[in-house]
Amino acid sequence: MWSCITDFFTYETTKSVVVKSWTIGIINRVVQLLIIAYFIGWVFVHEKAYQVRDTAVESSVMTKVKGFGIYNNRVMDVADYVTPTQGASVFCIITKLITTENQVQGFCPESEPKYHCINDNNCTKYLNKPGGYGIPTGKCVRFNDTMKTCQIQGWCPAEIDYIKTEPMKEVENFTIFIKNSIRFPLFDYTKGNFLPTINKSYISSCNFDMVHHKYCPIFRVGDVIQYAQQDFMKLAHKGGVIGIKIAWMCDLDRGDEHCSPSYSFTRLDAMSQNNSISPGYNFRFAKYYKMDNGTDYRTLVKAFAIRFDVLVNGNAGKFNMIPTLINMVAAFTSVGVGTVLCDIILLNFLKGADQYKAKKFEEVSDTEIDSHINGLYRSQLSLRHDEKQSTDSFSFGHFG
Ligand SMILES: *[C@@H]1O[C@H](CO)[C@@H](O)[C@H](O)[C@H]1NC(C)=O
């Protein structure tokens, strides 16, 4: 019983072999130096492993578009060309409209040439299928002097969406004002994109610019599209989606002024720009009216629009003891990894590798142990145990 206790309260430490060789000595120190440099330079300084990070940024975005355009001899203001009107982080600026006025419920010919027909027999194939602009009736009726098309029941007359119209060029000079407020919940840190350096007179005159006005929250549409490497006229014709990204990379150890937004711009629907089946972005909406006799009529609008998505992401870091300790322990442990490499070189490739092996691994055979008396037997056994472990070291084919 007592011997069990004394056995338990012991300390074991590894026996080391010191190799006095320039080659392996230099390799060892260089490897250690590289590992230390990696941890200090990359892990601690660059990646800031001593900080806890909060990536779950909470954010609110408010937008406001300004500018007047002229379209079809009418002046268009914000209420005409921005939809939805709430000023959220996703909004559309309409650049081109195809309007079909005074539509009422009734029967009329399809407007698209693919519904061209000679007699009713050409139209029966469309029955029970959705038509272009309404439910097909199976009849062939006169569309204009030169063409007959299949008849539909629905809102009439049907929209003619292949007419060519020019987009509203003034959109290029419209401005988007973005108000963004963020919070890092882990540190309870709040900030907005109106930095303390921005005052009222600056905001009334500035325009965002990547170099000189990189914190100005007012963006000219033409600039945004240019920063996203798009051609304004092409985009205005077909429609598209532009992303305005606001990134908050904050080092909260370094004071408030080191937490600033950085803006970047991309086209989000990049896939549709080289796609001939469904290029661009458009949608339809209608305005409804009532005639004196109570029947409804409407104006149908097919709108081509540039949609802007304001995307906010963020990442804040602040010094914390736990990641610092964990990463320091990892660094110290990793310095030991150098030994692995040095052992491989020492025991296999260096001149005199066999002598090093003999020093590193002491061989004890069974017959030797048997010949010893009990007292010594135990110490030999533990030696044998150590030796077994040491075969796990990196000597190829020595014991195997
Ligand atoms: C946009 O504004 C500039 C400068 O104010 C002006 O020269 C240009 O003609 C405007 N562009 C359009 C399409 O109105």
C-alpha cells in the first residue's frame, strides 16, 4: 500500500541527448526562428490572434435618392422612379418604361408575332395553356392591317413590349444618400457612417469618391456604376442589380477613429449580363382607375430598373485573455515541432547517423533483464517501457 503511494508521488522527466553538431544545430535554430517569426508576424500581428472577434454585426440602412429626370416629355421625380418608396436597403431606380394605357377587361388579339395565325385552327393549340397576356380563346382575329393573331381574354389591349424606347439619361446624375448605423453586440459598440469629421456643409456638397471623399455618404449613380465596372447606358437599357457593400473592419483596441466604413461596388447579377435568355432586370406594375360607370381600367407599366442592394458586413476585434493564452500555448508547443524535422535529418541523413541512433536509443534485451535481481528488475522494466516509446520517434527501420 505504502509503496503504491510513493510510486504515485514521483516526477518523470525525459532524458535528453545533446548533439554538438553545427549542421543540425543551425537547422534546429533556423526552424525554431521561422516558427517564432510565423507566430509573431502572421498569427499575432497580422491576424490579431490576441483578440476576440465579433462578426455578427447588427445594422440598419436608410436610403434616399435625389434628382429629376425627363421621360416622355414629363418630369419624373423620386416618387415616380424609385420603388419601393420606403427607403430601405434594397430599392430600384426605374430607367425605362413601357406603358400600356386604358386597359380594360375584355377580348383582344395577342400582340406578339409568335401568336400569328391564318385561321382558328392555328390557335387551338394554345387552348388550356397560359397565353402571352391572357387566357387563349382559340379564335384567330385581326391584329392590324397586315396580321392576324390568336385571341385572348384578359386586360385589353395587350401590351406591346418590343417597342424601342430610350432610357432616362438623367439617372446617371441622380444621387443616393445612405445612412447606415451598426452595432457590435459583443462589445456593445455602436457607430454610424456619418463620421465625426463630417459636418453639415460638407455633406451638402460632397460626392463619394474612392480617393478624396471616401467617407462621403452621398453617391452619384453614374459613379457607383462605374466603380462596379459597368456601362451605364447598357445597364439602363436592360436593367440590373448593383451591390453597394459597406464593410466595417474595426480594431477596437486602437480607438474610435480606426473603426470606419469602407465602400465597394459590384454587379450582383453578373450572371445575367452575358445571358441572352433573360438579360437584365425588369418588372411590371399597374395603376388602377374607375370609370364613371363603375368599370375598372388600368395603366400597365413594364419597368426596366437598376436595383441597388446595400449590403453591410463587419468584423470587430478586441483584446481578450483567453485567445491570447490559447495562441501563446500553441506558439510555444509549435516551436517543439522543429525537433521532428531535426530528428529525421539527424537519424537518417547526417554523417554518423548510426552513432546518434546508438546514443538516442538504448537497447535492452529480455535475457539481460531476466538475469537481474528483483530490485533492479523494476527499474529496468521502466527503462524498457521508455524505450518502447522511443521507437515511436523518427528513426526509419531501426527497430522494425
Ligand atoms: C450630369 O451632370 C453634368 C454636370 O453637372 C452635366 O454636364 C451632364 O450633362 C449631366 N448629364 C445628364 C445626362 O444630364
